[in-house]
Amino acid sequence: MTLSGKRVFITGAATGIGRATAEHLAAEGARVFGAGLDGAEGADLASRHARAKNLFFRESDLTREAEVQAAVAAAAGEFGGLDAVVNCAGIYPTGKRLEEVSDTEWERTLAVNLTAIFRVCRATLPLLRDAGGGSIVNIASVHAEATVPGVPAYAATKAAVVGLSRQMALDYAVDRIRVNSLLVGSVATRMTLDGLEAAGGAEALGLSFEPNRIARIANPSEIATAIAFLISDAASFVTGSAMQVDGGLLARLL
Ligand SMILES: NC(=O)c1ccc[n+]([C@@H]2O[C@H](COP(=O)([O-])OP(=O)(O)OC[C@H]3O[C@@H](n4cnc5c(N)ncnc54)[C@H](O)[C@@H]3O)[C@@H](O)[C@H]2O)c1
């Protein structure tokens, strides 16, 4: 896989899957510009790479159009263009059936999990086109296909991310821009650990931390390597796909 010299914009890069991806790609020779909330963690990440100058972070609320544009402009200014985009930022509100979800919560979930992807793609597509093509990876979830009680807005947004990615793959093939989504299973990040606590623990959901189990909880680096494949030239014929990286979670009936 050739990642050397790839210029990558990653949202949600300060923590979890985004952070693991930023670190993995930088270690493989890519140049990474991260954007997202959790500024202290983001600054810490960037400071670890200050000498190598291969990983930068800009605190940005990507539900705000002006902050999307500023972050993308900063990345383009730093690298002189972009070759790949990874949309990782997301929120996971749980524990409410649809009738209990307020307009504010519904709109916030759509704004972070879906509209921010639309805006980041809108801002970065011209840069990918100018580079002669590129790759966009949008982080969806197994919730696009099969879900759990109490997450109506999250499940709706993740299914929409799959649909959006597939559609974009068609419109942008002409520009040699590949667009794929990832159906991610449970990963040991803040998001999952908080969710598991609310649901009564991993066992209550039939999930496991044991490495030899189907439907186990992944390490964030196991998602990062799948993302690395999709943005590399090794995936030159992969577009419009919703790639399952879930440890067999969706394969399981009971
Ligand atoms: N952890 C899992 O089990 C799991 C499973 C499937 C999919 N996912 C998806 O993976 C992605 C990353 O989640 P994670 O598990 O690493 O959790 P996480 O909470 O560590 O990461 C989410 C990131 O999104 C950023 N973010 C939230 N709101 C934002 C906003 N308005 N603007 C900019 N950035 C914002 C946060 O700062 C954070 O860095 C999410 O899209 C999530 O839905 C996670």
C-alpha cells in the first residue's frame, strides 16, 4: 500500500478512530491535517508530530460552514492540496425512542453525522479534482444495517452516510475520486465505552473484548488500517462500497 506523500484531511482527528487513523497514516508516510472538537487532545496529537511536521490539527466545529471552510483552507495552505479525506467526526446520542428526541437533539445529530460530511466533501472535492483524483472515506456504522433500541437519529444518519457515499461515487468517478463508506462495528473508544456503560456493559449486548470471539470490540487501530487501504492506491478499483469492518457482528443471527 502506498501512502507515502498522500495529503489527508481527517475530521474527528483528536480522539478515537480519527486519532488512531491520523497516527497510522502519518507513520506510513502520509501528511495529515486533522480538524475537530476536543482541542486539547488535538493539540497534544499535533505536538507529538511538531518536529516531523507530518500531522497538524485545527480545532473546528464542523457543524459551522465557516469553520469547515477555514479548516480545509488551512490544510490546503499547509500541503498545497489534498489527496484524501476521512470523515470520522460523529456523536452517538442513546437511550431515547423517537418520541422523546427533541428537535435540538435530532438536528444536532444530523448536523454532526451527516451535514458536516456534506460540507467537508463540498469544500474538499475541488482540491481532490485538482490533484488528479483522490479518495473519500466516510465512517458509517453497522447501525446503517442493523441497530439497537433507543438510537433513532444515529441509525438514520449512518444509513444516510452509506447512501450519500454510494451516490457520490457515481458522480465523481469522472474526476477519478473514489468514495467509500465503512460499516464499523464496536470499537474501544470513548463513544463505545460511554454507550456500553449506559446499556449495562458489553456482556448485556453480547459483545466481547476477547480477541478470538466474533463480535468482539475492536482496537481503533484495526479500523485505521482499513481506512488506510481505502485511501491507498491498492484500492484503485474500490468505490461505491460500504465496507464491513465489524468483526463479524452483522454476520451473527444470535
Ligand atoms: N466507537 C464505535 O464503536 C463506533 C462504531 C461505529 C461507528 N463509529 C463512528 O466512528 C466515528 C468516530 O467515533 P469514535 O468511536 O472514534 O468516538 P470519539 O468520540 O472518540 O470520536 C468522535 C470525534 O468527533 C468529534 N466531533 C464531535 N462533534 C464534532 C463537531 N461538531 N465538529 C467537529 N468534530 C466533532 C469529536 O471531537 C471526536 O474527536 C464516529 O463517526 C462514530 O459514529 C464508532
